[in-house]
Amino acid sequence: MYPSEPFPHFVDDYLTYLHEVFPSQASLDGVHLHDDLLEDLSRPAVDAHIRALSGFSRRLRQIDATHLPPTERIEHPIVGANIEARMFDFETVRSWERNPQIYADVIGTSLASQALFAYAPEAERARRVVSKLRQVPRLVQAARDNIKECPGIFVKIGLETWRGTLKFIETDLPRAFSGLDDLHILGDLADTSTEAAAAITSYVDYLETDLAPRAKASFRLGRDNFEQKLRHEEGITLSADRLLAIALRELGEVQEEFRSIAGRLNGGDPMATWRKAKEEHPQPGKLVATAQGQLQELLEFLQRQSIVTLPQSEPVVVAPSPEFYRWAFASMWTPGPFETKPSRAYYYLTDVDRTWSPERQEEHMRDFNFPTLWNISIHEVYPGHFLHYQHLRQVESKVRKSTFFAPSSFVEGWAHYCEQMMVEAGFRRGDATLKLGQLAEALVRLARFVVAIRLHCEDLSVEQGMRFFRDEAFLEEATARREAERGTFDATYLVYSVGKLAMLKLRRDYKEQQGSKYSLRSFHDAVLAQGSAPFWAHRRLLLDDASDAAVLE
């Protein structure tokens, strides 16, 4: 049996479809053909998506992978799993009828990408924002129609996200296009912003007064759905029980190392050492300036050391997090890999809200202590997400270049791995607090690993999850609660630790295979040159290893 159609032709068709029906992510991919559109999540559109995905699944099954070239033979199941993951979310997880947050996220990220990335003249991007704003009432209506009951925690998080999106539309968007002098566009922007804000305000009131009192559904996926989600989205085939055993083992080892280093720093209580280290942090309002200085030092270190190739790029802009994205401590917004011209990337950090009490401001900044902030900057920028994207731009394979196929375990695993790797490579050698910060970040990710499984496969409550983050990862209570709540709607946020462990395993095996030819730079460049793919695919591409079990074990 020979392919019924060329595999690259199928990939082009499928990507074209994804870019059209998910225009917000297409823009983040660097494809701007549909930048005047918002996603359609009405019930008829969801049904149409499911039919279309079923059709793509049938077409792909008709392409016999055994007759494809070696790299396409590896990419064939990557694409197949992507289709299955999308169908699984639409048909089984059904986020679109359980979680009001996803609708707000679509609006916020879609508008923000137009405001932030100067891929086109300001007037052109403003017109596209006007078009998107006109579609906000339709998307809000879809949320109202689709979500009849949901978990109470989803309403809580949804309200926070919708209010942030509303503030973004009312406050940040006008500032983003303040340089425009076209009165017609400015008038349209004002009118459509008012209409969108009215629709959102009405929906927020509906969530608070109507949906919230009857929001009694469970947030749990259940063991089978949790394992299927990991298999489809990340290519991770281990059972939840095996993953939990790995997580607890790693957590214990990192806690022991953390206590050992903290204890050596002051010869006393390790926890007292960490609390003291957390008192050293930027002053409120100085977070961005501090991070800017860190990026310069990181870049200079990478330029001196033979760790990884640094492609030429635009400088990174460090800025405060937009209001709609303040639930994230830090984030990296990088122009998509398919952008046709250079554009600025933005490293966002969430400083204190000046309306907070002094006690809450101090608590917030303690989690941005200097050693932790170093690790965040490594993770988000150098040599984490930002550098990964610079290499991604040079990848030829559309499957391994597009963010639509990128597994979070590789994307986040690379960035989390970089935190440990930079310490091992000698960055700020002799600074024990930096190592302590790296271990503290690892503990948070490992706590996510444990809590995600226990939230969705067992009967752990959000309150118990909060206590786990507080007691086992040493977080402040407010931060610990936010981490536990995130696990309810971001069920696979264990991907950070899973990806890091898979990357370390890949490095060990690559080093053994290469022998005397091995270098850290050769490994990093080889991995990044392959683009974003599940770790089983990286093992086949780099090691010719077809064993799925070898990814973590």
C-alpha cells in the first residue's frame, strides 16, 4: 500500500485548517492571514470542528507510514496524536462547556498579540483589533450558551480572567494604540471597545450571580482521561501510578539537596536560611529594571561559554505583565517561528499592585527573591524559551516548527532543564543562593507533578493541594493556593518536571552514544535543530531509539 497523498501535502492542508479555525494561535505562530478573526466556539462550530478533525484523521490513516522517508515516518504519528488530542478535548474533556476561562483567554491573547507584536503598521493592526472586538459579543454569547454547569473553582478563576480581560480592553488597548492619528480608526476602536466591554460586563454579572451559585461539577478528569490526555498531547505512555512514584522520588531527592545546601549556608535550620534568602528581593516597582540587568549578565555568560549557539535576534523587551495576564508571575511573548521579518520579544514580570497592603506586597516580592528571579530569567529568556524560539525559526520541518504541534513537555522541559544546566555550567559560580533558588524552582515544579496527579486521579482537594505546595515546596500561602488552583484547569502542568527529566535522560544517552565527540554545545544544538517534538521522537531522531519507555526511565 502506497501513500494516498503526499504527507507534506496533508500537513499543509491540516495546518491551513488549524490557522483558520484557531486564528489567535496562528498569530502567535507567526501566520497573520486571519488576524481579523476571533475563534468561533459556538456549538455548531464545535460540531464542525469535530467533523473536520474526523476527516483529517481518516485521511492520515490512509497514508501508509511504512513507505514514507525516515523523518516523515516519525512525524506521521506526531500529527496523528495532535488530531486525536484535539478530538479528545472537544468530545471527552469538553473544556468548551466546562470552563469559562478559555473564552476570556482567547480574547485576551488574541487582542494582546495584535497590540504587542509590530509585524504590521500600527493602523493595520488597529483595524484588525476593531474587527476582533466586533466579534467579542458573539464569543461571549457562545460561552453563555455552552456552559450550563461547571466546577466552582472554574467560575472563580474565570471571573478573575474575564475581569482582567475587561480591564485590558478598557485601559491597555487605548494606550497600545495611542500613537495613531487616524480619527476614523480611533473612533471605531472606541465604539467597538465599548460594545465588547458591555458584553463582558454582562457575562461577568451572569457568572457571579447565576452560574456561580449552581456550579457544583467536579474539576477532576479521572485517571483514564488524565492518562489519555498525557498520551495524546505529550506522547507520555507511563501510567499515573508510575509517574507519581517518579515524582515522589525526585521530590525527596531535591528536598534533601535543598536542605543540605541551605543548612551549609548558615549552619542551622535550612528553612530559616531560605526564609532569609527570600527577604533579599527587588523593591516594589524595581522588578523590571532588575530583570533587565540579569538578562545582560546571562547573555554575556553564554557568549563567553561554549554551551549553545546564539542566533542573531532583536533585543528582548522587559516589561510589567499586562493586566489580563497578571495571574502569571512571569511569561515570555516571542514572535512566532513563521514570522517573515524580525520583531521584538517581550519578557513580562508581574510586579506588585500598588493597591495591595504592604504585607501582601512584601509577600509577593518574597517569591521574586533574587535567586528565584535569576532562575525565572534563565527559564523565560536565556537560554530558555526565547533562545529556543530563535533556533525554532531555522527549523525546516513544518511539523516540528509550528507551535500547533509543540508538546508542552518539550517546550517547558527545555526551559526548566536550562535552570539546572546553567548552574552546572558554572554561571555565577560560588553563589550558593543561586543553586538554592534553582532547587526551590525545581521543588515547585515537582509539587505540580504530584498535585496534578492527585487532583485528577485521586481525591486531593484544592485546600490539600495548597498545603502540599506550602509544606513541600516552601511557598507562601497565597502563592501555594494559586498553584493548587491552577492544577484544576491546567491538569498537565506536570510537563515542566516530566520534560526536564526526559531532557536529562536524553543528554545522558546522547553523551554515551557520542563518546569522545560529545560536548554540551553539540547536544544542545542537536536537540534545538530538531525543533519541538515529543521526547520519543527526539530519541528516534538523535539516538535511533524506538523505546517509548526509555523517555523517563
